[in-house]
Amino acid sequence: MDVATIERQALSLTVAERALLADRLLQTLDQEDPERMERWGREADRRLEAYERGEIAAIDGPEAVAAIRRRLR
């Protein structure tokens, strides 16, 4: 199966299914660099702690994705 066919099929999935697929694909890339995963883990912990101290606010997922897309245009 070629990449174009896989892409077409993936894009026909529901949003939730695409999110799960994207997460799984990203996990396979991250296996190549365990040190990077460790750094991301520390960063996630740092951000959670800042949120819990009230230093940063939470943004829901769709809002965050929309903001990122606007910045990339």
C-alpha cells in the first residue's frame, strides 16, 4: 500500500481515530530518542506544576490547535 492511499484512508477516520493514530505514529518516532522523551516528560511536569500553582492557565485542546494553526499561516 502506498503512502497516498494510507493518507486518504487516515483522513477518512473520525477526529478521535485520527488523534489516536497520530499519537501512535508519534510514539514510534519518539522511540528513536529516549533522551528527548525524558526532556519532554520533565517539561510536562514543570508545566503541570506551574498550572497547579496558578502561574499558567489551561487551554482546551481545540482552542490550542486553532491557535497553532493561525500562527503557522
